[in-house]
Amino acid sequence: MLVEDDPAIRTALSRALRDAGHTVEMFTGGIPALAAAVERRPDVIILDLGLPDVDGHDVLAMLRAVSDIPVIVASARDDEIEVIRLLDAGADDYVIKPFTAAQIDARIRAVLRRTGAPESDPPLQIGGLSIDPRSREATLDGKPVELARKEFDLLLALARRAGDVVTKRELLADVWQLAWGGGDRTVDVHLSWLRRKLGETAAQPRYLHSIRGVGVKLAAPAEEA
Ligand code: CA
């Protein structure tokens, strides 16, 4: 995803990236890009800082509140303090304008290597629970668990952060693509379905632990850890 309001840069860069084999989706403003990024989850975002609707720093901060999609910031400002601030704010890399298409392509490849391309998405194992992101199959103690699409997405989102408490807001963004507003009730309902399919209850959890007022944690049962 290319977020750039300068038409000359946008056209030249998108052409070069397409020639390099990338599929490019272009945005001129930060807010439409943010909404599309959360919904469609590009492999990487190239983000200009000087945008007409909202500053690139704010786009990065809003994105990082709900997503870990890799971001390469493109800026005209060659300033070390600025670079450090952006990297601390969650940028994965930084390029100074003017940059060549070859340089940005190399940085995209480097970022994707670091963050893990989708083709290297191995099954996750948490105790007796195994979740395969590629085949979208889950097993518990070797037996298949039949999950509806959102139930699987919810389980996967929790498994990717096993051991951490994940907030309902993060789950709404990650699983339902509802970044700003949306019902906690949706999460609760799907959690209860997921619990039933994993053969546990909120009162007697094994894998799914609700932390009141905070969120949910997926963790292996103590005896199996
Ligand atoms: Ca600009």
C-alpha cells in the first residue's frame, strides 16, 4: 500500500513497484489508507509523512494502536531525531526523499524477511492446541476442532499472542476489522462459542482466560505447560 499525495512520486513509484512484481494500492490521504489497511491488511505500507488530511505520524500511531502491518516511512526530512522518533513510534524502516524505486524495493524485501512473509506462517502450538494459519485447521489433543470462520480468526489472533492479554478492542480490529468503535458483545459471544468448542467454560477455563476489564489471554493449561 502506497500512501503518497505527490502525484509525480506516486505514479513513478507505483509503476516501478509493479514492474518489480508487487501489487500496489495507492492512497493520497491518511484516513482512507488507514481504513483500507485495517480491512485489507497489505503486506507492507509505504507511508509519506506530509499528507493533506492527517500527518503521517498520526497515521502511524493510529495504525499501531490496532495493527502490526509493516510500515516504511518516506520523508523529505533528513533528521536523526525524527528518524528515531518514527522508529520508536513503530515504523519498521525509513527512507529519505528522493529515493530510488530500487532502494524502496530492497527495503520492502528486507522488511518482509524480518516480519515473516505469509508463506512462512507455521502452525502454532499451545499446549495440546494446534492452529495452522495456512490450512485454517485447529486440533485439540490431536482431534479436529470445527470452527466457523470468525471463531478460527479469533483463536488465531489469540494464539499469535499466546500468554499475553489481548484487549477486546484489539480483537475487534484484528478479527472484525472494527478499528474504531464496535461491540464488545461481539467478542464475548464468539468467545463463548469458542469455549464451548474447546470444551471449557468461563468459570472453569483451560485455554481461554478472561481478565475482567482488560481482555482475554490464551495460554496452555498449567499441567500441560
Ligand atoms: Ca507529501
